[in-house]
Amino acid sequence: MRKVWQFLPTFYFGDAIGNDCLAISRFLTSKGIENAIGAKVIHPKMEEYASAFEEARKQIKDEDLIIYHLSVGDEMNDWFSALPNKKAVIYHNITPYKFFKTYSAVHIAVTQQGRWQMKKMADSVDLAIADSEYNAGELKKLGFPEAKVVPILMPFDDYRQEPDEETVKAMSDGKKNILFVGRVAPNKCQEDIIAVFAEFKKKYNMDARLVLAGSFGGMEQYKARLDKYVETLGLTDDVLFTGHISFSQILAYYKTADAFLIMSEHEGFCVPVVEAFLFGVPVLACDYGAIGETMGDAGVLLSSQKEPAKAASVLYEMLSDETWRSEEKERMKQALTRFETKAVEEKLWEALLPFVQE
């Protein structure tokens, strides 16, 4: 069997795409397939798993299969398109640039670049893989080969680690904890999450806090707007922005959450929804992008017409109805079967086998 290379611009620790790449590598190794990872930027904790791009590219042989994780604009995209090798793209979605207007010229540039590069890449690949039907639809519109839908390969065992004790203690003070996990970014619409929480506090007077867990690096202007909004609503003591935190702290926030609230307007898959299900945390979301697809028959999906008062009412019902919560736990368990390691690995192997065997 031929050697398989995976490439991506940035190989971050704790990042959904980085985790997917590493999980695929481990799976290929379990199948006896020689494989390697190359990236331009490698987090120190990931250095043992990958080689610097400039060194890795020199080691590629004509018969090797190249897998590329596409999620942003980068010069590496054009390099990949030009390769003569057999090639597979795994598309994780590129956020439309419109969300970053007024907040980040850098994000506008790289997302626009990514979309342009996608169009040029379409007829250069032999295999297209998307982690959702939503993403597969985007590839189809641009002329890629019909995409195989393979969800992100999530290492469920990692979530069974011990959560951060101090965070668990701090969050276990009797308050209802409303959680969102994800970087602070305009497409995540944290202002809408705050608006729902404000209505919830105002109407139901429940002793609750909102935890917005995620880094805001590069989005300082957007974060400043959110801070001002929270202050205007008089919620400074009730809304917690965690910034970048450790994985054990993320686990602690999931462990102590009573509900997961997401108002994002663009998600290509949405790993935190699966994470919430894994911890038995009911999810309330709006119907945008791939969110409904990822949720399946679990969670509560509202229309894409955001109504904070209505969402707050539903949130209250989710927190108050113990019968519903008990039944929802079973629905979440069932929803998780689509993302279990063995099920996803089977889909991945079915997609890759014809190309690694050549």
C-alpha cells in the first residue's frame, strides 16, 4: 500500500481539525499504512506527531497519496492543487468573509482567499471528503468529485479524562450553568447568546450564569463589543468569558453545564454539539449551516428567525422539565452512535481504500 501524507496549514493542540488529523493518522497506522503529517505551524505539544512543511514536502514520492485538510486560505492550498500525486481533500468549511467585516482585515483576507482557492482546487483532486452533508453540498456546487461524507473522527476516550477540579468546584455553587464552547467570533454570534440569556434572567429570575468558553485571539474588537453589550445589560457578574483554557477546564465546564446554548449562523459541523451530547448536556440551537444535521433527533432546534424571548422560554422549559431531560438523555445517546469511533472509521476506510490500495 502507498504511503499517505496529511497536510494542513496549522496543526494546533486541542483544535477540532488538528484532532481529526491526528485521529486519522492513528487509524491509518492501525491498518498498517505508513503515514505522516506536515504543517507550516505546529503547536509545541504536537511536534512529535508532525514535520515542518518545508521538510515534509521534500519527502513526498510520486506514488504517495496526499490528503489535505481545507479550512482556510493559505499558499499551501495552491501548492496542494498543483501536486501531480493522487490527492484527497477533506473539507471542514471556510467561514464566509462577510462575518468578519469591521472586525478583522486579516480574517477577511484569508477567508476570501480560501474561497477563491477552492474553485481552482475542484478539478485537481481525485477524492473529496466532507465532514457533513452541508459541506458536501458546497463542494458539489464548485465542481468537486461527489464528496464522501465522513464525520470528524473524535477521540471520545480523551473526554473521559478527569476535569479540572478547581473549575468544577467553582461552577458547582448551585447556579444553573448555561454554556457555549467555541472561539469568540462573529459567525458564532455570541451577542445573540447573550441576548437570550438576558431575556431568560429578566423573565424567569433564575439564579444562573452564562459561560462563553473560548479564545478571542484576533477578535479583540468583537470581544470589546460583547463586553460593552454585557455591561449595558447589567450582566457583568453573570457572564463569564473564559478566554483560552486547558482541555481539562473545558471538560469541567461541560461536566457542570445544565444546558448548551448555540446561536451560530455558520457551522460546517459543530464539534461542541457532539461534545455536549457526550456529557449529557441538552442543546438549544438555531437552524443554521450543519447544526441541525449534527444534532439529528436530539436537542431543540429553533428556526433561523432568532427570537430571544422565545428561545429564553424554551431554555427555561429545558431546565425545568425533568421528564423531558430524562428522555433527552436517551436521545443524545442515540445521536452519538453516528459519531462513534468505529462507525466513522468504517466510513473513512470505505472512502480511502480504493486510493491506498492502488
